[in-house]
Amino acid sequence: MTVSTNSMTGVGLVTGGASGIGAATVKALLDAGVRRVIVADRNEDLLNKFRAELVQTYPDADVEVAVVDVNVEEQVQAMVAQAVDKWGRIDYCLNSAGVAGGGFKIGETALEEYERVININERGTFLSLKHELAQMAKQEPLNAGPRSQRGAIVNIASIAGYKAIPGGVAYTTSKHAVVGMTKVAAVDYSGQQIRINAIAPGWIDTAMTRNSPGATAMLTHGTQPERCPAARPGQPAEMADVITFMLSEKASYVNGTTWQADGGLMTH
């Protein structure tokens, strides 16, 4: 029996959800049938503007926002509790809060900058996973049948989780950690009808990418045909389509893996 992504009826939760891949995924989830979602971000102004846009576009959806620094455990715990207090559960989680940083060789990298990137990308993903999984493990499956799940989570990794990004020791380290963390989470929750996967985007045209050191070179030279078969940067909506599939029951046999959505960049 096939399953339509338009039948996604559970509760969504997206960190880093006010912009970029996170915001695109919120829209993709709503397009797929989700009508209850929490959008979390540390930028309150951006959150409120995005919520106003969503309410206008999806008037039948219940959209909550949460101002969250994923580096602070109490705030992450409160974010999950906000969803559970209102709707009783969480079903589809995307952990996309992250920063790029970089631009310096290891010997020139300030400890404070290294810790900033690690804390948001690695610690933030860990804390989000910790509290999402704790909730999913104690809730009943959303639907009956062989594809039923208590919940599904996607983490944002990167091609930097597989290769070195020059001048990006903290970012590269953090994304390698996310790839490993995703595998451990899948193993830890084996047999509990919870799936944890990650996506490894290539060069995606987002504000974070454009504001990164060397962004012009990355988006131009890094997407030349001899380096990237797609010969262009990816768009956030393209990542959101992959993420939505991975969160849906259509991907019910996909677990503990990282999907490289990079236009073929890693073929070289």
C-alpha cells in the first residue's frame, strides 16, 4: 500500500524555522497536510513576520511560534512542552537551527568562535534530539498499520559532514558530529517506531550561505559543471521536499541514514 505525503496529519516542529531550509520545510509540511506546527527560532521579529505570512497563506492551520536558543536546554525543553501541552504529541521534527562561521585556518580560529559554532550546530542538535526523542518514546503511534510511527526526525547535516571545508574547522567538525549523532539515535531507539535521519545539503542558496566567508566563490565555482553535475546552487524548497518525504510514512523503511542532496557535488 502506498502512502501519500498529503496524508501527514500529525504535529510538526521545526527549529531554525523562520528562514532558509527551515522555513521552506514548514511550508512543505503545511502543503503536505500538517495543520499543527511549532516554528522555533531565536529571531523573534523574523518569527512573527513568518507566522503572519503563514496564517494568511494557510488560514486553516494552527501555527505556534517559540523563541528558542537551541544551545539552552531549558528553552529546548520548553519548546517541546509547548507542543505537547497544546496538542499532546510531536510527530515530525526538523532540527535545522545552525550557523556557518569559518573563514580562518585552524591556527587562526578563536576558541570563542569555534565554541559558538559547535554549541549551536552540535550541542543544539543534541539537545533538540534529546527532548524530541524523550517525548516520542512515550507517545502512541500516530496511525495503525505496518508503516505506523511514533515520530520521525530529520537533522540538518551538510556535505561538510563528509569532506573538509577549508577554513571551516568548527562547521566541518559539527556536521561530522551530526552525521554520527543521527546514526546513534537510530540505534538507540531501535524497534520503537521512531525514525531519525539527516540530510546533507550541498551549496544551497540561503541567507546563511550568502553571508558566509567566501560565499561568492562557493556559489559560483562550487557549482561549476566540472564540480557539481547540477551546475547550480540548490534551492531551500528542494531540500524541503526531501525532508518532508523523510518525515512522512512514505519513508517508513529509511532510518539512521544521511541523504546527500547536493546536486551530485559529492561525486567528485
